[in-house]
Amino acid sequence: MEPMHWLAAHLATVVVTLLVVPFLARILRDRRAPGSTLAWLLVVVVIPYVGIPLYLIVGPRKRSAITKRIYALHEDIVGIEPPVAKLLCADGAHVPSTGNAMALLETGESAFAKLVELIEGAKHSVHIMTFILGNDDAGNTILAKLAERAAAGIEVRVLVDGVFSYRASKKHLAALQKAGGRIATFGPLVHLPFRGSDNLRNHRKIAVFDGTSAVVGGMNIAEEYMGPSPLPTRWCDLCAHVRGPAVSAIAEVFHADWEFVTGEKLAARSNDERPGTERVQVVASGPDSAADGFYDAVVSACYAAKRRIWIATPYFVPDDALTRALTSASRRGIDVFVLVPQASNHTLADLAGGVSLRMVESAGGRVGTFPRMLHAKAVVFDDDIAIIGSANLDMRSLFLDYEIATFFYTPEAVAGLARWFEDRARECGKLRAPTRLRSLGEDVGRLVAPLV
């Protein structure tokens, strides 16, 4: 080897070694699940030329500079019930509020109709955050309605995540902006190096009207999720229309995300109405939270459950701790029911979660496979807790994405969501036994799941 080549190779080795050490320290500080941590350590050490750039793009899962921007530590949590609510408050979530009203929006048609009704009835402001805004009948109709309201002097703000922002109609977006509405993109995919992580996506779905009424849940604004008329291919999804004090907490999440992206500080509106009896806790989770409150609450509730744990999720890819919590519950006689699509729109997610589903079933739990794409995210614990939100029961939603969930602590809310589960369960089939090739794919998928 020529001296110059030897020197270049030696310098490259030194540089890579100097880079690897701080990256290893950073990975260890990320507080990931052990399997995910080990996978990243191996990639960075064995193939640093690939592992280091990959980690810079998709690796970090917390943004310390913005942590706690919508979270506050509560000094007195002694009297907060149930224990899950107390745990969430300890992690910085809002204290549960009483006097709320909640109605389930069980179809894409009912959710679309409610959005249109609330947009048309807004007197001061309409704030919408979505992961996907489709260039189709659903998305364009909503944008046209928003443009009408903006032209009438209503404060209209729309925040769309950068991954699917290209799907929205440029024509309708321009019309909304011309009418006085404002549109922002969360985490644009094209940005300066080291400015943000393309892997940390805003998966929250929030619509707030006048600070007094809100729609939250799993539905994006596109025809596969919602629309004015039924479609045979429309996904099965779920939202909740919430009124009352909890809306202030939902609005606060939107305000924080909007300010983070645009720098504009939106004015909070007072909300003294108490139209119902629901007790609701709003839980935001993601890279802007120092803790993983939603995940902690779900695992804790699994161990505390006395009668049932019913879960609906399009992608079931839990980590080892959550899988163990569910299988342990099944073995002690708790009715564990996991509702998933027979085949989702992401084959890798189906493969990565297959082993965990079979572990739950082997422990005595039930797995229901819905005949078409199911996109709802909901959980029922006993007769005490109902959860509706944007988070899937997979490691991306639990540990990477910005998410929002509403916890309902009244028997009426639990009964309503339980009825929704029972209606869906009637259409379900059973988990199919895997072929040898499928079994191999599930084993491989489970290994790579912590990285994706």
C-alpha cells in the first residue's frame, strides 16, 4: 500500500473511531427498549459508515430543546384517581377534567359530517392538525369549507405533517391562503442538515373549534378515512367529538405544535362550559415529552386490569415489556382481546407483530382479524378506562411519533366504546396459522422492528 493511501486509511479509521464513541453514548442515553438499543449499537459499531448517517436521519427519539413545552409536573397528585391518571400526571399530562360531553364518531361519514357542521358553525377559530390531507373529495371539500370561513373572518389554521403534505391539493391550499387562512408543514422532508429528524413525525389528529369543541381520534382527512358518502373500500376508523373543559387541553397541544413550527403564539380562549358528566384526561406524547407517559399508562393498566383489556390497532408491534404485560394478564384469566386488520396496508408491520399476536393467543388471549383495513386506535380496561386517540400499539407510535390520546374515566364512556368493540368483533375472523415462509418472515420482522 502506498504511504498516502495508508495515511488516508489510518486517518479514516481514527475519525470513525472518534465518531463512534459519542454516538454509542448518545444511543445509550436515548432510553430505548433494550432490543432497540442493542440493534443500534451493533449497526453503529459493525458498519459505522452506514450506522452513523442512518442514526442521524432516523435515530434520535427525543428533542431535549423542546421537551415539556406542553407538559408540566404536578406537585400534588395524591388525590388523583384512578392510579393510571395519577401516573400520567406524574409524567406531565393534564389533570383529568369533569363536566365534559363525548360522542363517538364510528364511521367516516359521521366524522366527515361532524367536521363540516363544526367548520360551518365556528364563530371565532378553526384549528386543524392532520397527518394526511388528501387531494380527493374529502380533503378538497374540507379545504373549500375552510376557505369560506377564512373569507368570513374566522381564524383558520391548518397544520399538516411533512411526510404526506404533497398529497394535498395545491389549488385548494392556495385558495385557503388567499382567503386569509394559514397553512404550515410540520417537519418538512427537505431541510438543512441536522435541523430536525425525518423519523420523528407528527401523527396527531386534532380539530378544535372556538376552543369549546374538538374532534380527536385516528382519522386523517382523506377519502380512505372519511367522506360525504359511503365507500366499500373505506377503512374502519374511529373518532370522538368532545365538548367541555378537556377541549382547552386539546387546544393547548395544537397551539404548542403550531408555535413550534411557525413561531406564532395563538391566543387561548376561555372555556367554562360543562355540557356533560364525562371525566376526561388529555395525554400528549412524543419527542417533546421527557417521559413516555402513554406507554407507561398502558403497561401499568395491563397489570392492574381485573376483568378485560380490549385493544384495537391497525399495527400491533409492542415491545417485550408490553407483550409480557398482555400475556401475563391473559394467563391470570383477564379477557385480553386484540382487534387488528386481517391484512393492513403495511406488510412489514403485519410481519413484525405476528409473533406478539401469537404469543397473546397462546397465553389464552383472543385475536380478532377484521376483514378490511382497520385504522381505529382504542383501548378498554375493565369498566373504568376508555382510550381513543392517534397512537397505534406499535413501537413507532409508542416511542417516536408525536401522538395524542383522550382517556375517559366514566362507565358510560367505557360502555359506549365496549359496544363498538363488540360490533366489530362480530365481523372478525381468527388468526391464521402461519406457513413456514410466513413464520420466517415474522421472525425477521420482529428483529428489525426496533429499528423502524
